[in-house]
Amino acid sequence: MRRLSFGLALMVCLYLTIHQAARASSGIPDSPVICLPGIYLTDPEDCLPLGPAAYLTNMAQNGMVLPLRPLPAVKPAPELAVSPYLYARLQENSPTPVYATLEDAIAEANPIRMIAPGELRYISYIDTAYVEGRSKPDYFLLKTGGWVAARDVARRENAVIRFQGLRFQEQPVNAFGWILPLNPTAETKRTPGFEKQDYTGHILSEYDVVQVYAIRKINDQDWYLVGIDEWLEGRLVGKVTPNSKAPEGVTNGRWIEINLDEQTLAIYDNNELIFATLIASGAKPFYTRPGLFPIYKKLESTPMQGAFEADRSDFYYLEDVPWTLYYDQARALHGAYWRTRFGFPQSHGCVNLSPGDAHWIFDWAEVGDWVYVWDPSGNTPTDPGYYTEGGA
């Protein structure tokens, strides 16, 4: 036992001698021991923050403290996404007659109006009629009045769009975002970049929420640290970076922020983030105009129609667009029941939202609240002369 104790003591002395000599030659002040595993955001002086201590400290500097803190957010009530309207999509590129009575519709006589042809046309209906004994209706009674024949209807679309953003219970520490529906799934990597094929096997699905702890640029491409040794391409994530500093001109602590580069929306109340989600803004050349605008009108539902091309090939006709907040001429925040994907520019200038998100925002917003639209990439025109009144 004495020989064993003497041997251990000799090994410790030898280690300390070599360690101190190495530190002395490197100019590092004498410190004989390695720090216990922990977080050392300042120099501990009496130990070396190496090994596990260095790893944990680096994680903490990126906002990662074990156990990882969950995002302080919940989804809004799912019933907000339930539409009070019934919709049907019309056949493309052919005029649609509307008849005053069911008898006229059956006889194909005396149409009271025509809905112009276009690729994006939806009616809102309140009743159906079965006259030929089939399992599907033969005619649709519009909420605005008049009947449309089923042969002019491509399909009924009454399914609830399930995507909803996040309601925050307190200010999040880190940036966060959603996996964009570019692909059905995305797999994280142990290191950023494509030099190593070190995929982790951790599969994320579209619209999954991730926290962003750090950003590293590899070959002009941003990579996000979304977990312990887990990285994703930045282009796969629609990211929100919480910022409680109000835009210039906002003095009441309430505003809606639209980030055109990230295709995200964030709402601040009392200068604290309370809600965030993905959007679909104006696609080139019908950009959503950057600037600061007050909400000037709230409508629980409204029709929208228009065309921007000279030949009117892009004509759209949309009945009962739900939970609409007009803020910049004809540009508005509103529910888009015809959209199936969010996180990409797609509109004629409006800010399209899932119906559930539009409903939540509509309930929160007041006329006069501010909408701040910006593009940190600088790719969106800012000259007011570029823009028309806009559209859906």
C-alpha cells in the first residue's frame, strides 16, 4: 500500500512539474489544476477552464445552457383556424355565370353577372342543391347571392389549414424559426458546411420549430446552430430574431414587424415579443412595400379581385377573405385560405397569413397600430414611385 501511495504521489508531482513548466514557457500564469466541469464566462484564475469546462462555456456563450431551455411559447387556440365560411375553387380560365335563381341556373338562362376568367378564383357558398340524384351537389348558392353550376367548380376546399405561429409567454433568449417547406424533411449536421458528410440522423419536418443559438458563414452561406453539435443551412429556416427596440416613429410599444427576407411576422406589445409566424409576401415584381404604416381598416371578411398584367391573365377573384387589416392602400394583412405553403413570397403585395394566424392578429390589433415592413437583405425596392396600390 505504501508503494502504491508513493507511486501515485510521484505521478502527481511529475504531472504538476511538467504542467507548470509548460505554462511558464507559454507565459500563462501558474495554475496547477484544471477547472471542474462548469461555465466560466470570466477567468477563474485559480484553475484552467479546459476540456468539459471549455465546451460548456462555449455552449453558454451561444445561449445553450444544459439542460437546454425550451422556447417560452405555445401555439394559439386551434379553433382560431376554423373558418366560418365554405369555399369552392372555380375552374381556371373560363368565365363563370352567376344566376339569380336555381331555376335559371338549371335552365342556363338569364345570368345576372359573369366572374371573369383567371387562375385563382374562389367563391364562398352557404348552400348546395342536388337535382340529378348524384352524391355531389349540382349547384352552389353563393353567400353574396346567386347560383353557380357545379361544372364550373374545380373542387370544394373546406379543410382547415393547420399551420399556426407561436404565442410567447415571455421574451425568448435566442433567435428561432420554422423549417421551411422546401423539402418534406431536413437533417442536421455535426459541423456547418458540406465539406464533411457528418449528418446526425436527426430528421426535422416542415414547420418544425428550432432555436438558433449561433450563425456561421461557410462559402457565403449561413449555417445555424440549432442544437448541441447540430447545424442546418440557413436557407431551410424562416428565422425571427427578437428585437425589443421599436422602429423609428413607433412610440407606444405596439407594432407588427414584417421581415421580407425571412418571410416572418413578429408582434410586439409593451416592447416585448408576444407572437410570431411565417408569411407569404409580395412576389417580384409585386413586392410588399417597405416602410412604416398605420392600420386604417379592420374587416372580418372582404372580397378581393384584380389583375396586374396588361392581358389580365393574372386575374384573381376571392370571396370572403377573412380577418383583413388594411395598412398601405390596397395592401393588407389577411388570411389566405387558398395558400398551402408559407415562408415564400407569393402574393400581389399583401401579407398572406394562415387563417388561424390572421384571426389571432385580427383579435389583437387595433386601428392605428403600426405595421413595420423591412428587408434586411436590401433586395426589395424602397422607392415609393415603384409601387401601385397593391393587391392580394
